[in-house]
Amino acid sequence: MSEKIKRFPGEELKGADIRVGKVPTIRFRPRVRYLWSAGVAMSRFIEGLKEGKIVASTCEKCGRIMVPPRAFCEECFKPVDGYTPVKDTGTINTWSVSYVAGDASRIKEPILVAVIDMDGASTGMGLLHLLGEIDDWKQIKFGMRVKAVWKPPEERTGNITDIRYFKPVKEV
Amino acid sequence: MREVAIVGVGSTGFRAVTPDVSYKEMMFEAATRAYQDAGNISPRKDIDAFISVAEDYWEGFSIFDEFVPDQLGAVLRHLFTVCGDSIIGLSTAYMLIKTGHFDVVALESHGKPSDILTLYDVVQFAMDPMLNRPLGGHPFFVAGLEMTRFLYETGNTKEQCAMVVSKNRGNALANPYAAYGADIDVDDVLCSNHQFYPLNQLDVSQPSDGGIVMILASNEVAAELSDNPVWVKGVGWAVETPSLETRCWSDAVYARIAADMAYKKAGIGNPSREVDFAEVDDLFSYKELQHIEALRLCRPGEAGLLVEEGETWIGGSMPVNTSGGNLGMGWALEASGMQRLLETVLQLRGEAGSRQLSDVDVGVAQSWRGVPTTTGAVAVLTNY
Ligand SMILES: [Zn+2]
């Protein structure tokens, strides 16, 4: 309230008032479900994940090796020329530390997310993924080297989560 | 006076299912064909603006706009999405060029309903949550309600609606882009399962996947890009009301208002005489008759006679849906109106293959956004 107005006229509402129907509302839960065709490029990527490989597509015109793969080069606007696996190691491009879960609740153990430039892919191309095996997020640095930690082959389903996370690696 | 032309078209064609390609790859194919058709222009430098027509719930993305640029060659270019039917998208592209700030605009629309597991639940989600959704049922009963009143008010018949199905599915056999070409007669339609009385199963369009891209240009550059530009002489659109309780159930008032807007711009006073052919929405068989009347291509109540007497068939005096319409090409969500535009362009360019009409100069394309909407749009196109 303000200095001049101690209490606004009318009845104050609490969240519970809406739940018990004190305020008229209509509840509806939509049934919306999708089954996207992965298509030419992403099918190769998904199949690659099952085999523990990160698949890129290549454009001979601009020379780029593109992760994630696509069926066409968006820069040159032409179909790609081929598909090739890249390494499962890379470098941290940018990162964040999320103390809030998907449902907006606060979490104690933060989720570490990073964009990783993959080795073998063109500059600035790679994967968005999670970081793991890091005790204190203050250890994360730009240019930090990381490697994919894969699920065992029998647990892979052709999903980005076939990679559990990326962990720091020491270069020899 | 600045004029607007369609200088390139490209399509993937339409199929019941397309498990082999993603929506992005589908759009890329249509765009590649359109750019080549428009004098092989490069989207990376020759196109001033891009418009994609898409609806988030159909796509399964919120803010689908963001997923569009790559496959159109529009990365780091001027692009936005129009949430509406593709003829509303055409109207937007037309206006961009009319401003004088844009010379070449790409217009894209696609449908991939086979990616939606709960297609008709998404349709139901378009109905009023307080008044209508709790009643349940399949949302297409809304079309049944309209057909009942339309036939009662106008005297058109269920048999005449069945003839529309026979005509359009037959026309689709001559259209390689069409998903549902078939040799179907009136009895087949009348004997098919009751679905939403008075609609039988064959009166209802089936979903199809496909994409279309068109390139629009100002008259200043149209000649450089195309030897056979098709001119957009007028566009119009209108909406009635979402209220199922109070809307007009007999006439397609939205289409009448949209058509009047487009005709006025195009200088057409007597459409039944000045228009050579039409592509109209026929998501349900009766909608073709209702829309023909709304577009004043015949007198009220006479659309059924037109199909019965062969006038709306290929070779008649007012051919309608030579493409096969939505009944023949399929219900491709927001791209349904773009199918109507595509056929109008192909006919005016003389590129409609074995279904080509002779001596056509003025065509009308009309769209409806489907159940439960009362939104429609109209474009008048000419080849001179
Ligand atoms: Zn390239």
C-alpha cells in the first residue's frame, strides 16, 4: 500500500480463492501431441547418436562442416554435399548456471548448460548440452576442453540425451 | 501506379503422408523451385523480404517464426510470419510491395498435418472454452450445422454437393500435385459413411502434407524475373464472428465481404461475367457451392445448378477448382489457400497440363480458415 492509502477498497483475493471457485474460471487441458518426421539430415544425426557418433553435414561451396547437420546450407542456399562424423570433444563457447528448474522452482544443485564448439566442425558450430563432473561451477572457463559422456549403447534411443553430458578433459 | 505480380511459384506437391522429409526440408524444396522459377534469383541477396504463413499449434512450436529463415535462405534477412491463411499472407506481401519500400517479396506456406497426432483436438482447441468445448464431440459437426442451414435456405441439394466431390476428385487425377485424385461418382459419396449429418465421409477433405512458395515483385522488376508474370489486381479479407451462437449459418458472409473488397480494387463490377474461372475453398463439399455464391459467380441459390449442368467442370462456362480443390489436393492447413493461388497462377500462365483451360485471363482464388472460423480471403489475378 502507499503512504496515503492504507487499504484499497474491495475484497482481497488469494490464490486459494481461485482454486476453490470463488472467482469463476474455466479449466481446460488441451490434447496436443506431435510426431515430427526427423527428415533426411536429422535422421542421420539420430542414427549417429545411437552409434556414439556426432554427425555433421558438409557444404563444399563455403567449406563448412555443420553441426547439428542440416540437409541444406543456409548460407549458400543449396543442398549439402555429404555427411561426416566429427569428434565428440570440443570447446566451451558460452555457458550458464541455472538455479531454477523447468517448473520455476529453485534447485540446490544447479544445472550447468553450455554451447560447445565441436572439434572437426566449423568455427562456432556444435551442440547445446549439459556439463557434468564439475565440483564447482566457478571452475568453468571460456575455451575449456570437454568430452561427451555417452550412455552405454544398449540404453541409447537416438536422442540428444544419449549423451549424458560433457565433462572437462585435460589435454595431453 | 505501382503494380504487383507473382513472378515465380514452386511446390513440393501434396501427399497424405511425408515421413521422408522434415518440415524444413519440405519448405527448402518448395523455395528452391520458386526461386528458380523466378529467374533463378538468389534469396541471399535478391529478395527484399520474406513472409511465412504458419500457425504455432499446427507446427508444434511456440513462436514458429524463429524456425523459418534457414530453409528459405532468409538468415539475417527481413522475415516475419503471418498467422492466418496464405491468401492473407499474399495480401501482406502485396501491401509490402505497394509501399514502395520492397521490390521482391517471397511468400511461403506449408502444411504437415501428418506430424500432428491429435489433429482434430487442435481444431477443437479453436472453439470457445466456456460455451462449446465442454459439450465434446468432433469439432467438424460445426460444418454439419452450417451445411444443414445452407441447403435449407438456398435449395441446393446433397446430391449437388456430391457432384462437387466427384468433379474435384476427378480433376485431381489430372493434377500431379494432388494427393487425392480418384474416380468417384455421386452414389459413392451418398453411400459413404455418415459423419456429421448432412456430411458423409467423402464430403470431407482429408489432410495432406506439402509446401508452396511464391515470389512477388513490383512492376518495375517483374519483367526481369519472369516472361509470364501474373498480376495481383485485388486482394481482400474479412472475418465475421467466432460466436457459434450468433453467426450467419446460411451464407459465407466473410467470403462475400472479402470478395467485394478484392473486386473493388480490381475494378470488377460483374464477377460472373468478368471472371473466367475460380479456385475456392472446398474443405467440405458444400463450401464450394456456398463460396461460389459468396463470390457472386452465380445468383444466390444457383451454385448447385451450375455443377449439375456442368458449368463448373473443366470445359464449362465457369470452371471451379480445376486443381481438385481441397477435396482433391487435401487439407494442407494454412497452405490450403496457397493451393488455390497456385492453380490460379498455373492456369493463367497456361501451365496447367492436361487440365489447362482455354482462353483464361482473369481468375479468382479464395480461402477459408476452416472450422470453426469465419475468416476468408480473396485474390483476383490476371495475366495481363
Ligand atoms: Zn555453404
